[in-house]
Amino acid sequence: MVRIARDKRHALLKKRIEENPFINDEELAEEFSVSVATIRLDRMALGIPEMRIRIRQKAEAAQPKLRNAPVVGELVDCIIGKNAISIMTATDDMVDEAHIVRSQCLYAQASSLARTVLNLPVCITAVANIKYKQPVTVGDKLIAKAEVMRQRDQKYYVWVTIRKMRKEVFRAKFIIESLE
């Protein structure tokens, strides 16, 4: 692999972290074919905080605008009426006897994120079309992204995908009705 000049790497690193603020140093090191230490030094030189601090900052920025909607996982980003992102790590209490995360845990993350992105005071999930595509095990970091596709009258159509390591493991289409 051809080595990228430091200035160019800094520009690419900054752009990559803006695109995906919860990418970790190990993934960046692999992507740029440098060591993790080099990525950490580059981040420090650019004034970019580590991943968990970036995630916390995004979550704190999203929180004040939301009603007290409980989100399964940690809310990372939310633009009300448009899209939202949450992160959840699979734990021992989520698995069945085959050590696979139960579908209701993924559904809970997807459903709560869909309701949160809408930020409605009173609503119900009228329809949920779900697909569990790939097994999830303890320790997997699950990134859920919700997108409001359209609205008709009091019905909102929300698409949610959950990924682990860039692979889609669960998806859902929701029709959520406002009861106001």
C-alpha cells in the first residue's frame, strides 16, 4: 500500500470522522494502513477527541430537543422528523439458550429509535415489518439508524436498520400513528 502524506492523511482522517463520528481508532488505522498510535497522534494534532467522547457530545447535543422518550441503547444523534442514530452493545441478559441475541431486543432498539425520531407526545406503532437477517452475539456493537421516509396525515413511515461492523443484521419498517 502506498503511504499517504501526513497532511493529506489529516484531511482524509478529519473528513472520515465527520462522516462517521463513532468509527474507532483501530478501524481508522486499518483504513489508512498506519498504526493505532499514528491515528491517535493525528487526532490529537487535529484536536479531535476519542470516539467515546465524540459519541457523548453527539448524544448531549441531541438530548435537549427531545421529550422524555426512553431509547433502548445510547442515543448518539437525532434530527427530529428526519433521522436518528443509537448504539447498543449486546449483553448476556439479551441472549437465548443458543447464545444468540433475542429478536425482541433488536426490535426494542429499532422501535424506540423510530418513536424517538418522531418525538410525538402520544403515538402507537400501527404496523411493524421486521427482518432479523444475521445472528447477533454478546459483545456485538449494534448501530441503529432511523429515517423518516414520509408522512401522510397522522401516519409516519419510518425505516430502521441495525448494523454490526457495517453488516445489516436487522431491519424494520414502521407505520407510527400520532394520536393527537
